[in-house]
Amino acid sequence: MQAIEQEVRQFVVENFLFTAGDSQFSDTDSFLETGLVDSMGILNLVEFVRGKYAIPIDDEELVPEHWDSVRQVAEFVQRKLGGLSHQRVDPGTS
Amino acid sequence: MNTSAVFSSRVLEIDPSNLANEIERGIREIVLRRFRRKGAVVALSGGIDSSVTAALCAQALGKDHVLGVLMPEYESSEESLRFANLFAEAIGIPSLVENIGPALEAVGCYHRRDEAIRKVIPEYGAGWKSKIVLPNLVEGSHYQIFSVVAQSPTGEVRRARLTPDAYLGIVAATNFKQRTRKMLEYYHADRLWYAVAGTPNRLEHALGFFVKNGDGSADFKPIAHLYKTQVYQLGKFLGVPEEILRRPPTTDTYSLEQSQEEFYFSLPLDKMDLCLYGKNNGVSAEEIGSVVGLTADQVKRVFTTIDSKLRATVYLQSPPQLIQPVDETRGPGH
């Protein structure tokens, strides 16, 4: 989980922080409230997560509860990966 | 600042005669005295905003000093052209038609847009139609992320969430339409020594529902301070034809019919008007919700969307940024 959190944080720093010294945001800071990530940014973040972790993301999952901070994104990815792993090892799952 | 005691569904009612006079005075001041131009060019879309803009210009400057330019393309609705002609005849201003389809084709507007769509719907091609849509803002807390809705020649409908590349590609290609129209407006303005009127209402102007250097560009914007419901009130007063008054606002930008609500505002425009007005005047979400029929949480979601659009609009509204000011260009008397 820590590795995922670092990777997500790195993506946010590289793509949304354009001013040196602006990396002073915590992993729980709200993207919406801080204005750190706008709607175009969320689109890029979703695409990053989808591509990097090879997880499907439903429209219903595009809500702030999953995407509004580094921590929330990492937890979401962790849950999805855990769910996918469970499906892969269960021979009864179609 | 307005107080919650006077906030109601009637808060946007106007005295159309007084308002029209005030705007007409402003048009004369800007066009004739400030810019020293002889008249105004107005792009007529067949919708309420351009109709009201042209009607105000005609009253202010005289009918013979307003040119209506109708600019259909291969995907615009025939109804738009018909309504625009209807309006020009009703008001009595000179008008002409410039079909921008060939220009758009030449610059690759349609081809580039289709290529972008194929990034998410690979089979999209000749004979297909499309539009991009947002999720409903009040039915859930979903991010406002666009999807493309496409219809095959046989009527099958496909929907796909847009990737960043696909979304930006579609928007960039489609923006050719607004920018090509603006190019022609300025051609006519230059040859006639007229000024170009922009036609956005307050929702559009404030929340960035325009294309930078496309329909966002103009010499003056006489109704940019008016809420949509106020534009309708003025339209009725100024004698805009009933068919135009009744027509639902459309973008008329995509080959599938697309409302402004599903493309940008995610809420019926009359409710969006009241939410924006309430927010601008410090009215609580609870109070606004009780008037427009939404919960306080839903209104707060609307507020968040408004704030997000206001931030995005900074780029759209900004003139060219200079590294250092150039005092000579600030005009006489500086």
C-alpha cells in the first residue's frame, strides 16, 4: 500500500504541481478543497491508475470517495487489486 | 448583497423595457463612441441569445447597421438555419449565409474529431453520429467526466467514457467550428467597419461555456451579465419569434442532438441560474435548494462544480499575458 501511495503521489507531483516548493501537501489533503487537481486532472489520474495497475474502473467508481486524495486513491487501488487477486485464485469464479 | 429573505424563484424577474434601454445605451457608447464603428456583426444561430443580442443591436444602432451572419456546417441542424432566417426577417436586419462546412472539411475538423472518437470506439466511422455528455450532477457525487455517445448508421447506440487523449482530441477538433465562425464574423466586421457582438449569457460567460478565440471572442458582449431566464424575458419583450422562445437550448455542435445541460451545465438552465445567483449573493444551500427543488447537498455539489468551472475559466478569459506591461497600449489618457 505504501508503494502504491508513493507512486500516486509521484504522479500528482509530476503532473499537477508546476511551482517549485509546492510539494507540501499531505497524502490526505483533499484535491477538491485545495484545488490541487481539477476535473481534467482527475481524468488524467484515472487514466494513470487504470493503465499502471491494469484495473477496470467503472463509471460508478468515479466519485470523490475514491479519488479526492493520494490516500484515497491508493486505498481504492489496493481494494481493486485485492479483489482481482481473489478472483484469479478462486477456480470457481467465472 | 441580497438576503435570504428575498430569495425566490422570482428573484431574476426584470423590467424588460428599462433593461433593454440600459443595454442599448451601452451598445451605442461602446460601438459608436468608444470604438467609432458604424454598426455590429452578430452571428445568428437560431437560438435565443443571438436573437436577443441582434435585436438589442438593431434597436441601439438601427436595423440597417446590424448584419446577421448565419453559418451552418455539415452537422448543424436545419432547424438552426431556419430559425435564424426567421428571426432576421422578423426583426428586419440584413443577413447572409456562409456555409463553413467546406472550410471545416479542408482543415480536418471532422476527420480529426472522428479519429479521436475511434480511440474509445474503434468502429466509429462514416455514417455514425456522436455527442459528448456529462453525468447528471445532482443524481450522484460523480466527477464530471465526459463520455461519448455514438450512434451507428443502423441505429445502434454505443457509450464510452473518454480518455484524456480522446476528450482533448474531440474538443480541439470541434473547436474549429466556433473559431471558423469567428473568423468570418471579423471578415465582415472589417469590410463594413463594424464591431463584432458576442452573444453569451451570464452562465456561459462566467462558467466558460465558450471556445477561446472562438465564440468567446468579441468586441462587446451586451448580454453577458444576464442570467438565461432574463434573456428569455427580454426576448419576449423584443419580439423574438415564438418558435425561438420555445426552442430548448442546444449546442448544435455535435452530429447527435445535444442539450447544453448534458454537455456542460448538468442541470436545467433555470435551476443553474438560481444556483449561480444564490451563490453570488450569499444565499445558503438550504434556501436555494428549497426554491429549486434540490437538497442542500445537491446544491453544494452544484457550488463545487461552479467553483471548478470558474477556475477553468480563468485561462479562457485571460488576454495575452505580458512579461512586463506596455504602457503605450493602454489607450488615450493613460
